[in-house]
Amino acid sequence: MKWIIFACFVVISFTALAAEGDKPKVVKKKKLNFRTLASVSNDVQKEVETRYRDNMLREEEQRILKDEEAWLKTLEYMEKNSHE
């Protein structure tokens, strides 16, 4: 999972750099800092996991609310029909 996110990050970065302009730029070589890449990758993974968890909780809350509404409607129906 980490490598997929990292690969997407790299592709997006290079795509953005390619789209910046038509002029060739002189780029100084930089040392690749693997700690920075790993921390970015971990941050991205944490964010994805947080979004996933939040979405799951939201869906669960919606399901519970629907169940409660259905139960209340059932109770109302039973009350109406029990008096008749």
C-alpha cells in the first residue's frame, strides 16, 4: 500500500514538473532524502487510513439511523393496528 501511494506521489510530482513550462530548466542535483520520502509516505498513508475510518464511521451512523427510523415506523404501525 505504501509503495502504491509513493508511486502515485512520484508520478504526480513529475507530471506537475513537466507541465510547468516549455523552457528547459537547469536543475541542481539534490540528494534524495529517504527519511523525508518515508515520512511523506507515512503521512499520506495515515491520511488515507483516517479518511477510510471516517467514511466507515459515517456509513455506520447512517445505517444505525435508518434502522432506528424503520423501528420507529414499525412501532407506530403496531400501535395503530393494535387499537383497531
